Amino acid sequence: MSNTNSITDRPEVLDASVVALTHYLPPYMKAVLAEVAQQTRDFSVLLSTQLEPNRQFDTDWSGLRVTVQKNLMLRRPWKHGAGFKDELYVHVPYDTYSQLRRAKPDILFSYELGARTMFSAVYRRLHPRSRLACCVCVSEHTEQGRGAARHLLRRWLVRQADAITFNGPSCRSYLKRFLIPDEKLFPFPYAQVTANQFNGPLERSSASSHRLVCVGQLIERKGVVPMLASMNRYCAARPAQQVDLTFIGTGPLEAELKSTGVPSNLRLQFVGHIPSQYLSAELAKFGILIFPALADEWGLVVNEAMQAGLPVLGSPYAQACLTLIRDGENGWLYDPHMERSLFAKLDSVFALSAESLNKKRYAAQESVREITTGSAADKALNVFRRLLGDRKNG
């Protein structure tokens, strides 16, 4: 696929060859990298795979020069201390070094601290004029119990890097365990695709102001089954309170959720998968996002919901909730392991009038106003410029 980078009329084009290495390209990542490519003399992407088996979106690589690598993909079970199980996909793109030798990049931008970054670090050591930036997207909670071998590999990898980006404050705290100096750490947040943002009115009618929506994969890690069980008990204990809950997404727990018996005052709906470009318009039909994740290194739907004017009732085990929610102002934090925590927050939510919730909608949108595709791309470009400057000075 041809690179549509256009450097005409761009006075501050990064005069460098940059190769980004990642597993696959979800829409939000593609949008940011395409912005970076438009402002870089030569930019290409190495993907481990076209798409992982559990993902549902169209592969759109327009604006990028992409190569799918020779790759060994391993499926590994993950049992977290929080009690859930999940499946991880581990990629070993074994032609990474040869691909990099052909590309001769000035800067390598490698996602995750695994095999692709290990191969990138080897290239960096053997080609000292190059520079390596590692893109790390984790939280302290997701990395619990990862094992000594992984910790040792990561400690070695971060020492090889010239710069390391972090997706949020919890990620930064995790990285500081490796004694990384502050001058090597740079923020690089998750950002909603700017073209997909909601542009309509934020106010909701009384009929939709308290409608709850839960968006994401229907898997154990997302906490959907215990959340629905708690919601059942909440509604049984408060028969006069009508609750409307909709799930957007699919996954292996869908049949179990659909077969769950619910009290008469709990209205349950399942919408299925909605492509990312249509999600904001769908979110505008609801009043509040509930995000019960048991572990999530970010949770981009929190950004998307807030931008569409939904306060978020969310778990602190998702870094997006912990970072973006100001309790009682633009949403509410609750502990998914403590049912009484959810009950108390639901009582507070349902006690609010539609007018009161409308005020929180503006606060929610304001919370993510500056987190855009363009601002994320600018942060990546600033890292690359710093690395080029350090190379010239060195």
C-alpha cells in the first residue's frame, strides 16, 4: 500500500525516517499514526498481524505505508489476582531485524515491552545512530503477578530505550519501578478518533437521562457478569426504582448474560457490536456509561462516552476511570468487588434530576476536550524531535 504522506506546505516536517512497530492497528491508533506520518519525511509501520482473532473492526490503513510481518502468534491464558481469566495473544515477529535493516530508520517506535521491542533494541545497539522509543500501555493493576522473567526482560528493555512513553499516570508509576529517569519519560495518551466525535447537544430528556449503557467486549476481564448480578440484587432491593441497562458489544459471555433472569424493574437490552465510527451517535441515546472493568490498562470508551456527554460510573481498576473521573463532578468511581459501593453510587445517580445530570455532561466533555488525535500525534512528534536533537548533540 502506498504511503500518502504529503510534506508539501508543511514547514515543520520531521526530517527523519521513522518505523513504528505494533501488533495490529485499531482505529484510534491508526488515526494518530496517520497524523504523525503526514508530518514526517518517511514513516512506515510494521504490524505483527493484520488483526487479532477477538477484534471486530475493518482494517483501514489509508495514509500509512504498512507491512505485515512474518509472525508467530501464541495464545496464552491469563489468570489475574482479581479473580478473572482472559486470553492473551503474544506476538513474535521474527523478521523484525531484517525489516529494520531494509528500512534503515533513524527512529524506532516500538509498542509494548515484548519480542518486537527486544528485536528493536538489538537493532538499536548494532546501529548506534538510530534511536529507540518504547510505547508502553499498562497500569499498575494490570501488571500484578506478571512473573519474574517478564520483569527481568522489561528491566533490560527500558534500559536500552532512549525514550519511553506512558499512556497514563498509573503506567508512569509502574515504569518508575525500573528507576527510569524522568527525562526519558513522555506522556502519550489514548485519544478518541477526532473524526468520530459527537457534535450534537449534550442535554438529555428525562426519559433518557438515567439510561445506563455498558460498552465493551463481553468477557470476564470487563466485569460484566458480576455487575449484572449486582444490578439484579439492587433492583430486587428497590422495586420502585426502574433501571434501564443496555450492553453494546459481543463476546463469549453474551449467551450467559442474555439468559440471566432479571427483576421486572430492570429492563435489559443487547445491541451487539457497533463500529467505532458510529459509536458516539449511539452513546448519545443514553445518559450514563457504566464501566465495571476488573482490569484495564486504559478503556478508550470512557473518553468516547465523556466526549458524547455521558458521566461515567466506573471502576478504579480501569486507568481511564482512575485518571479522568472526578467523583461526583463528571462521574463516579465505585469498587466492583464491593457491592455496597455500587449500590451507594446508584442511589446517588438516581436521586439526581435530569437537569443536574445535564450539568455533569458538560463537565464530562470538558474533561477530554484536549485529548484528541492531533494532540496525541503532537506528543509523539515531540518525542521524536527530542531524540533527533539528542543524536545531533551526541
